[in-house]
Amino acid sequence: MKTRYHIEITQQALSGYFSTHALNDVIKANIQQDKIIYMLGHDHFHVDGNAFNESFEYIAKQEEMVLDGIEGFNVSSARSALGRMLHTWQDFYSHSNYVQLWLAKVGNTSPQDIVYDDEVILHHPDLVSGKNYGLMELFALIPIISHLIIPLMPQDSHAQMNLDGPNAGPLFQFAYWAAFKRTVSIFNGIMLQLNAKDISQKQISQFLGK
């Protein structure tokens, strides 16, 4: 998903809970995963190349770091870990064929109606994500030549499969809404775990920057 949509989704989903400076910490860590140095050799950051298991393990590790950071009053670590895990989840919907499988299952529906955690689809044998073809993928991101490069890319490439922005067509809105709903769910899940662990309101408030 393009950086502007990572930012937009995270802001819209979480701005009611975090202070501005705390949310900026989360967003900064989120979009840092799209640095050029992380575009190659880090498929698990972006759920590319069918790296589902590795990506979900990475997400679980970041969630653990969020909880440990809050419990240990290390809010910087906790916010950064949250940003990283949100990035990976948000990319899951724009880099895989989850949306296509959802539409094949339910038929015609609106983007806002998409279910972000359909267990059948999450474990579907046909669930795939685009392969990162290295430098060609980077060239495909350059606006002035992307229209020349993308048609030459394999059908299983990230360049061909992604729903990273409106230019990808109407399915982008489905990926957008699934990512938004997942972002809200992640935050709510963390709050539930903090309450279950009997974390103090002071620790939670520091994490939220309030």
C-alpha cells in the first residue's frame, strides 16, 4: 500500500485514541518499513512472495513488543512496534488476493462491507501474494516509466497484483476498508490484553500520550 494510505488509514482509525505526537510515533514506524532498504529481502514486512507464515510471526513478535513496552514504560518501543505490525497487516490486504477471494465468496458487495478476518479466506489454499521481482519492482514504482514496465512484469509479480492505490482499480477500496477495519481491531485487541494483564491506567495513558 502506498505511504499516503498507510498514513491515512492509521490516522483515521486511531486519532481518537492517541495524542498527536504519540500517533506520529506510530505512523513514523509504519511508513519507515517502506524505505528502499526494506523493499528487497524483507518480504515478511510487506506480505510479499507468499511469506504469510513469516509475516504473521513478525506481527506476533511486534505485538509482544507492544505489550512489553507498555508494561515496562518504554512507550517509544511500544509505539514503534505497533506501527510496524499495522504496516504489515495493511499490506496484507493490498498485496494478496484476499479481496478477490472475498468477492468470489460473497458476490457483489460494497467495499465498506468487507470482512477483514474471514477465517476461510485467511486459510484458503488459493490465497497468494505478489512476488517481489527485485529491481524491476522498483522501476515499476517510477511514475514516468511505470506504464511501460508493469505490462512486462509476470502475472504473479507485486507490480501486477498489488492494490496499493486507486490506480489499481476499484478493488483498492476493498483493500483499504479491510486494512482500516484490521487497524481498529488491532488497537482494540491490544487494549483488551492490557486490561487482562491488569496494566495500570498510567502506563496506558503514557502509551497513548495522554
